[in-house]
Amino acid sequence: MKLQDRYLFEGRPANGAVKRFLQLIRFSHTVFALPFALGALIVAANGLPSLRVLVLVLICMVVARTAAMLFNRWVDWSIDQRNPRTASRHLLLPRRMIGVLLTFSSLAFLIAAAAINRLTLLLSPVGLAIVFLYSLTKRFTSATHFFLGAALAISPIGAWIAQTGEVDVAPLVLALGVVCWVAGFDLIYATQDFEFDRREGIYSLVVKLGVKRSLQLAQLLHLFLLVALLAFGSVARLGPIYFYAMLLVAAALIFEHRSTCSLDMAGINRAFFQSNAFVSTIFLVAVCLDRLT
């Protein structure tokens, strides 16, 4: 074991390793996609799903996202080391360990998906490929933000299939909204790497469009998100509570974009985490109030 690896593990308590692992995969950001999956699951079940389906969907969500983040860290190892914003990531866990955990989480996802129903079994390798593809896209396209959106957008579709065993219009509409939502806030977040991406020659929509036009595109995408959420409510036949809650979602998105006007690090991080966690949480609460009360 290399000296750096020994420094990471010798004399460190076990919970220190766990904490570094959770930091590496940004576990707190699970709150972004999970509410959309749970909301789709509740609508598909027209109420509470069975405990078995709920637990398996949660397992799939957590391990799929974990695998995606580990794959990102693994393939971007050298790029992250050169980027001042991400330079400390490689100190959290050694690359060999990341490879082992990536294999374990990928297998856990495939097994959990296979335990739900036949269609989730058949589509699980496709889902895994989609969430892995995002990490490679910066090497050949500037549309990487939309691939990230697609990676998160499969969660409500997968949850719907887990409950019903089939695909319907409602989760596809919701997934389209998630693509726009994620691409929008990822564009905002990517403004932090504008100089690095330009210097390294990395495919970047922010570099291609410029910061100002990228932020304008993010606003347009979040407008499309609102339209998609309203369309989902209509297709899924949700009640007035859901549609009134969309006013709160709109307010959170406005706050997000106003917070990024100064382009300071604190403003971007506040917009990225607080506002977007609020958006997805409000969506889930609105669905629960409509279908569970």
C-alpha cells in the first residue's frame, strides 16, 4: 500500500472512513432525485406502495447513485486532481478502493432491480449504463449537463415501472422535467469551472456559450421544469394542493437564480443545494398530500 493510502487508513477510526466515503459520493445530494422517484411511486400506486416495493426502490436509488458517483470519481481521477475545486477528492479514498466499491454497488443495484419485477430486471443494465455515461460525456460533447439530467430522470421512470410493471405517459413527462431541472442547476454549478474547463480544453457548454448565456439557458430550462410539473399533475390527475404547491417551487427557482447573480461561491452553493433540495421536497410533499390524505 502506498504511503498516501496508509495515511488515509492507519490510525483512523472506522467512522472516519465512512464519513470520507459519504463525502466522496456527496451522499447528502441524494435528496435531489429521491423525492421524484418516491413521488412517482406513490402516484403509480395511487397511495402507499407495498413495503417490499418501497424498500427495493430505495435500495436501487441509493446504490445506483452510489455506483454513478464512484464511477465518476474513478474515471475523472486525473482531471479532479488538476481542478482546484476538486483537487482534494483523491485524498478521501484510494482509487483501488473506489473500484472495489463501484463493483459492489453496481452488483447490488442489479440484484435489487432483479428482485422487483421482470421489466426492472431487463432494464437494469440499461439504467446502469445511462448513469455511467454521464461521466464520459465531457470527453466528446458539450451537452454533458443534459446527460446528467437523463441519469437522474430515469429514477421516476424506474419507480413507476417497479410499481406497475410498465411505462406510462406520466413518468415520461416527469422525467422530462427532471432533465430540464438538473441541466439547469448543473449549468449554474458549472460556472465555477469556467476557467479550468477552458484551460484544459474540456467540452463545456458554459465555455461554449459563456457564463451569461449559460445562466439565461438555465432560467429557460427551469421554466420548462415548471411546465413539465404542471403537465405531470394534469396527466396524473393530481388535485389543487399539488398545483398550489407549484407556486412554492417557482419561488424556490426564482431565489436560486437571484442568488447566483453575483457568481460568488457561497451564492452558487446555496442555490445548488438549498433551493434544489427544496424543489424536490416540495414536489414529494405535494404528491403525498394529494394521494395519502
